[in-house]
Amino acid sequence: MKQLARLLAGTLLAGFLGACTVLVPDPPEPVPSTVHVPDRLAQLPPDCPRTGSLLESEGLDARSEAQSAADLLTAVDEWSNAGSAMVANEPDWTDPDLPEHCLPDLADIIGGIHGSALLAAGGDQTVAIFRKELIGENLDNLKAARAQGYVTNIRRELVVVQRASTSQDGVFLNLVVRRLGPVADESSGMEEWFVIVAPQGQQDLVFHLETKDAEHGSFTW
């Protein structure tokens, strides 16, 4: 009797597996992403254009000192040039009758996007100063892009990491940075940066960022 039960169980299992092989449906179609991306342009005053889009900032990854330095310069460059493609190409933004306040309002919104992904809300006074400077630089680039009809490409290039250290509290960086203008490889000055990056929740954020002019030869190599 037990042998018969085993034979029946084996037969039923084989039949079940065989049926599954025949009846498995095709893979379902991919489900569209439901991740909500906020419409940042909806924050603009009603008389400003809502056409175009703004990219979110990816922020910093402080896994290493070198990665922190690279991510920092990339994030600053993205902030500086953010929105320039939109105001240079979208007809509503190139309209000669665009209200004067729209570009400053746009720069403030961009500052909120990139500032929150890069700079700690609890950072010191140097962070507040840097935030204000970047919002102003971005506004200058928005105006330039709209006037010239093409995107801006203001960049910063890492010359050397003079000093760097890592502790459980974060990363300290002393960088020498070359500012590059809109013309390819055209240097517009050298700066020395003193930076502290530390974790805050799920993000790595800048808590201190002091910059000063550094003429060639005034820093150590």
C-alpha cells in the first residue's frame, strides 16, 4: 500500500511539474515606476514659465577621501550650470517679455535642490556663505545662457589634494582647485578649499567649506 502511495505521489508530482512547464505564462510587462519626482517649476510664481525640467542632485559619497573630493567638485559644477540648458532652449524662457524676477526665482529654487543635497542645514557660517555665492553664480550663468542661446559650462578642476584625513566623524579635505571659464581650458583662477564632510542621516553633507584665492606657488604640493 505504501509503495502504491509513493507511486501515486510521484506520478502526481511529475504531472504537476509537466503541467507547470506547459502553463507558465509569459513574463508580465514591466510596471512603470511610481517614484514621485516633484515638479520643482511649480514653485515658481504664476507669471513665470513652467516648461522644461530640473534635474535632482545626486549628492556626495564619502566612502573615500578621493571620492569625496571628486563628488564635491561635480556637485558644485552641476549646481553652477543647472537650468542653463532650459533657459537657453525653451521658447517660454527665451521670450523677450519674460518677467525680470523669474531668473532670480529660478536660481533660488535650484539652490534649494542642490543645496539640500550638498550642504548641511546645521553647517557653520562658511556653508551659508558658500550657498549664497553658488546661488549668485548660478543666476549669472542663467542670465548668460539665456542671452547667448546655449548652455554654460563653468567648471572646477581638482589640482591637488594637499591634505586629507578620515575619522568616525567625517572627512577633512584641503584642496587646490582651478576654476575654468566658459572657453575650453581657460583658467579663471586658483582657489584653496578647506572642507569637512560628515554623515547626517542617510546623506553625506558639507558642514564646513571655506575657500580663498590661491595664486600659483602660494600653496604646498
